[in-house]
Amino acid sequence: MLLSRYFLPVLRDTPKEAEIVSHQLMLRSGMIKQSAAGIYSWLPLGLRVLKKIEQIVREEQNRAGAVEILMPTIQSADLWRESGRYEAYGKEMLRIVDRHERDMLFGPTAEEVVTAIFRDSVRSYKDLPKNLYNIQWKFRDEIRPRFGVMRGREFLMKDAYSFDLTKEDSRATYYRMFAAYLRTFARIGLQSVPMKADTGPIGGDLSHEFIILAETGESQVFLHEDVLKEKVPSADTNFFGDLSGIFEAWTSRYAATDEIHDNERFEKEVPEDKRVTARGIEVGHIFHFGTKYSEPMGAKVQGPDGQLVVPEMGSYGVGVSRLAGAIIEASHDDAGIVWPVPVAPFEVGLINLRAGDAATDAACQDLYSKLSSAGIEVLYDDTDERAGGKFSTMDLIGLPVQLIVGPKGVKNGEVEVKYRANGERETLSTEAGLNKVIETINSQRVLA
Amino acid sequence: MLLSRYFLPVLRDTPKEAEIVSHQLMLRSGMIKQSAAGIYSWLPLGLRVLKKIEQIVREEQNRAGAVEILMPTIQSADLWRESGRYEAYGKEMLRIVDRHERDMLFGPTAEEVVTAIFRDSVRSYKDLPKNLYNIQWKFRDEIRPRFGVMRGREFLMKDAYSFDLTKEDSRATYYRMFAAYLRTFARIGLQSVPMKADTGPIGGDLSHEFIILAETGESQVFLHEDVLKEKVPSADTNFFGDLSGIFEAWTSRYAATDEIHDNERFEKEVPEDKRVTARGIEVGHIFHFGTKYSEPMGAKVQGPDGQLVVPEMGSYGVGVSRLAGAIIEASHDDAGIVWPVPVAPFEVGLINLRAGDAATDAACQDLYSKLSSAGIEVLYDDTDERAGGKFSTMDLIGLPVQLIVGPKGVKNGEVEVKYRANGERETLSTEAGLNKVIETINSQRVLA
């Protein structure tokens, strides 16, 4: 992409309304723009990140056997009356009356809609297990939206809903999603830790939050250091086999958010030199809740013995838009964002230090073509801004590798390569620089 | 994808509520499920089609230099008060009051939001032209939603908004979108015809609808036969060059919907043997509307001479979810849907005629692996349903090629290949069948 044809409205100053670093950097780098309180437009750079996160989430859901559907944003209140949640949900639910005076709502979650789909479509135990997921915009009317996309009102969420014949089967599904989440966050470049959680208003008896560690995280977490050394399930894990071992390994040691932290247990179970206290951000939450929705909503299948069975359900959420902010909280420095390659909006920033100079333009165009042909995503700064501005913009938007081309280097057949994560730079022959960039990106695309 | 692990709730009978064939077939083939009046969930098969349409639309927008953003579904009423449309829009706008009693709405379109983004971000003529597009769910509270996704209340739309310094530049942008739309619909497998249109409530002085021809179309259209022979711009068209020739060629002959049809002109301008009267479906609409929004909303840039200039705008819509229905209206038969390859939910249906028979299972598994390795998208019916049911389901869901494998064929080293569009079948050696399927799909993937 040529920057001159792109839309990248960066801000030099930090907007006053932004309290946390991810919000500040997303506004400054032209990733998002507020449209109303807690409601954002995703500008081109931000949307590319969002789509990459979404795609990683999707691929890991598919790998774990979940099947994608898309449920509408506007739901009928009647469905929520069936489950008993319409009155219970409170003011966070955006209630709407349509032109025919029917009560509608903007879905904050979709247990009711998916249970109705299941109820009307699935008749036999032979069709189980089913795990249907959805990546869709949701709305929660937060009383005080803040922290940018970390606690917005309109947000993109992946929510999966599973239906199993027995409690045992549904536990196996829970383990599958548990393992899928470990892979998902690792692929994004995040260290995630599952922590036992309260089930809250969704209900149920088995629930974990996935917390990523970030110095600026919203909550305090306490864990056994060795949890951080557990291995993430590999890509060739058989997701249709027994995954209880993965679950056991990751949950056998102490790990808790401040919400349910028990300091006495912590000190008893964790040797002093293994106690880690850190800050964390919730990016996923999985629940087993049994028949809480299937029972009142009348979802049933015929079992092997001909008897009707009420399926066991679970739900599994990932905050897709929230993750964009969470990654930045976990990966930034004073100059701006530091994107992991798999979610970087572009992989390489190509900087032309003298746009308009024929030789430099030609060298840049050639590198741009070669990188693009090699499947590398390049943002090419072909504008006539001064070098200092170009450098600070590239650092701010955090592309993993910068390739810097100036008239002097072109004369000597050289380019400069800069690695955003550690700030290192090296001058290489043009060909060596090109190859180095391609190798660097390719080696970091798949992190798990 | 293995059918046993998929979610494909097909219906044997035609639902009473569905009046038109696309609605009937989308319900019967398990593509969609109604959730409330005019509001649908997209089940796995439907969602795959929707995503493919969306991706073709996206690629052609990108090719034409438009840049993707994502605007929120919920908008502030204040923005619409600035343009004067809040009161004017009528009951189709879904009006919402949030918990702080602020007036909000579910966006039926996004001229106001995008103009505010532009106003706050773009300062100089050097940043023009800009063309920002958005593929997002919109809501229009139709008084009588019907025809399934063809006239639903919640619908997916691609809407692009252009900003140019001069009328002349904005005309060039209009031609770019005009050409992009011709390519978009051709790539989907549709014959589209641009027709001059009223500009309606969006305003402006230049507007075309893109109509696809389908026997069951919603409106009557009148055109010169030779319009149907015009060439679609090729993929290597220079979209940054002068495209007025394409526009002239496609608009110089008579083509009009019944809304603005002038029979006297039709008979005068079109020789009798060239007069075509047909049924059509609107799938796109482009508008040039000048400063209708930029002026009242105060969007200005500094021109080359230092004076402030109010940019010229246009908007360009494609009904993405509507297209899923429109394709079916244009391409079906008594047995079901007939998908063009580029938008087929899967490209090949592999039918195992005796699931459970070791040799047949092994042959199918081998073909499934080989097709998947060749990059072909396969739905493999590995269930134990009877053959007749499998055949009718495959015909109903309309995958372009079926590969039929039974125990007798396996013994003889043969498979049967069936082409959905013309119903032809041929028996080939397993290897020849495999190659034929791959060639057939590859040759039909790119239609323009």
C-alpha cells in the first residue's frame, strides 16, 4: 500500500480523553476514531489489525471443530423472556422498540438466539456434539465507557455455544475450547494464563478466564511461576481426542485474579520463590452452564434410547476488538506500538527518504514490488514528508520491520533495516537487506 | 468439511412464509434462519456464501483505490441533526434512546459518520482524493419486511464515500466506482446492467443503479440488447487512469427500470429488434451528490491557493446480503440452487454412497485429501443417509460439481462426476475424475 493513497490520520499529541496507553496509541496512530461515547470507527490501520485477530480466532475455532454462523445484532425481546433474562439483564442491555411497537434489543450476547436455532433444527443425538460460533458486533450500554476499545459499548466478540448429549461430552468440548484459546492467544503473540473464574450472570459450574499479562493491566493476578512455562498445544494436536491432560497441566497450579484470590491458599500452595504477582487483562472467558438455557427454552434431542434429552451447553467468548487494545498494552514502548508480526497491520514499513528523487524512487519501487511478490505486506511511505516525521510515524504505528532507503544508500547499493521490537538497525546491501526482511517476517508469522 | 461435523439443517418442504424462490431455497438449504421479522441468522452454508460475496466486493473496491474502514452500527442522532436528515428520514430509521437518555440510531447508511471522520482528519487538498468504504450491518425498519434477505431489516451493505477537490475529480471517482461495480458483479457470475436512476432522498445530480437480470426479478427493465454485449473492464484496467470511455460505452444506449422508463424514448432510440424487456433486481446504487453533506457539516480542506474548499462527495452502495438472494433468483432450477463457482459455499460435493464400507470410505477419504491439498473446497457427505437423500441435498445446496463414489465404482476404479449447472454426468477413472474436477473448478474461479 502506498501511504499517499492510504488514510492514516496520525496525531502528534496525546488526546486528553485517553487515560490508558492503548487508547492513546490507537487514537494517535489513526487506528480508531470515536464516534460517540464508547463507540468507535475503525480506520484503515485499526481495521487491518482487527481482521487479523479475527482470522486467527476463526482458524483456531475451526481447528477445534466449531462451525461458524452469524447471528443478527438485533434480537427479539421475546426470546429473552423465554430464558428469563430480559428483565434480569439490567441497564447494560440496549432496549429498542421498533415501528410496530415490538420490544427488541441489541444483543449483548447470544445464548437465547443460538438455543432457538438449535431447538428448531436439531432433533437427534446423532447430530451432537455441535459447537456454533459467531464473530459479531455486540452492545453493552456501559454506564461509563472508557479505556477506548478495552471497554467500549459497541464491541466485536467471538462467542461459541456448544451442545452435548452428556455432561461428560460437554466437559470434553470445554477442554477443546480451553486448548483452542491457549493456541489463539499464543498465535497472536500473547502470554495467556487461564484462571478459574466466577460464572457470574451467565451461570454454570465450570468457568475460566484467560488473562494476558501486561504491566498496565486492569487487574491484579497471582500465580505460580511455572504456569508460565506450560507448553501451548501444537497445531497438530488432535482436537477430537482426549484433551484432559492439557487442561490438567494448565490448571493444576495456583492462578487467580484479585476477584477470587485467596492469599492464604496462595501462600500455602506456592513456594515463596515461585509466587508471581502481576497485572493482567481478561481477553477470553469460557463457561460450562449445563441446561440453564436449553431447559427453559425447550431444546431437546432424541437420545439413543428414544428418550428426549436436554443438551448440556457451554459458551466461549473472546473479546476480538478488546484484544486490539490488549496487545498494545502488552507490547509498546515510549515511541509507540510494537506489533507482533501475526497481527501487524502491515509487516514492513518501507521509508523513502527522498521521494521525488528518481534513483531513490526507483529503488523503493523495486523493493516494494519484490516484497509484495514475496507475499510480504508493505506500507510504503512515498510521501514528501521530512525524514524525522516519517521515522516517528513508523515507530508510532509499530510495524515490525522498517526498510529505510535514501539517496546516499542507493548510490552505495545499500539499505538500512530497523527492527521495531529492539530498535536495532543494520546497513546491508540492497539484496541482503531484502532477503533479511523476508526471512525475518516469515520466521515470525507463525508463533504457535 | 465433513458433513457429519457440519451444521446443515436442510428442510424437505418449502416454508409457507417464503413467497419468492431465493427465500424458499435459502431456508430449505439451511443457509439462513429467521430470528425476527426481516432479521436472519446466517447458518454455516449461507455465511460462506456471504463471506465470498463480501470478499469479491472488497477486492474490487481495493483495486479501484478505495480504502476500507469500519463504522459502528450505532450512531449518534446529533450527527444526523447536523445534516438535517434526523427528522427527515422517517420511520425506517430505528431510533434508540440509551441509558443516559441520548438519542441514538442504528445506521441505515453512513454519510454523516464518514463526513465527520473526514472533517476531523483531513486538512489539505494534498490528501485528496479519498474514497473510504465500509462493509457493515445496517438496519432499515421496513414496514413489511419480506422476500427473505432481499428486503430484510438488518442487512449487510458495502458503502463507499468519496471526497474530491473538484467536480471533475469527483466525476473521475464516479467512473472508477462504475467500472469497479461492473467487475464486481461479473466476478460473482452475474450479468449486470447500469441504469440511470433517480437520486432519491440521498440527493445529487448523477446516479446509476446496477440491475441484474433474473426472470423472477422485482422490477421491469427496458434496454437496448447491445448493452448486454458490452465488455466488462479487465483486471488489469488502470483504475487511476481515465475511465470515461468505459462509462460512455455502458451508458450510451437506452437502459431503464420501470421507475423512470420513458416508452416514447425507448421506441425512438431502440430499433424494434433490439428492444429487450426483462425482469431485474437492484444490487448496487451509486450517487454523486456534491456538497450535500460536506457543506452543512463543515467539512473543508485547504486548496492549492490557500483558500478553503468544500469537497465534492459521492456514495456507492452494494447490497452484500441482498446479493446472496439475487444470485439465487438468477441461478436456480427445480432441484435447487446452482451456484457460480466464485460464490459457491463449497466448490465440490463429495458423496459417499456407502459410508461404513471400508473400501468406499478409504476411496472417499483419499479423494477428499487430494482435493483439499489442491486447494479445492469440499463438502464431504460422510453420513449414513440413503443415496436418494444425499443426491437431493447436494442438488438443493447447489455445489458446482459433485463427485459420487460408491462400492461398485471403487471396485472398478471409477467415480462419477456430475455438473450441477447442466445436470450432465460422466463416469471416469478415479484419477481422471479427480483431475477433471480440479480443472473444472480452477477454470471457473475467475469469471472477469
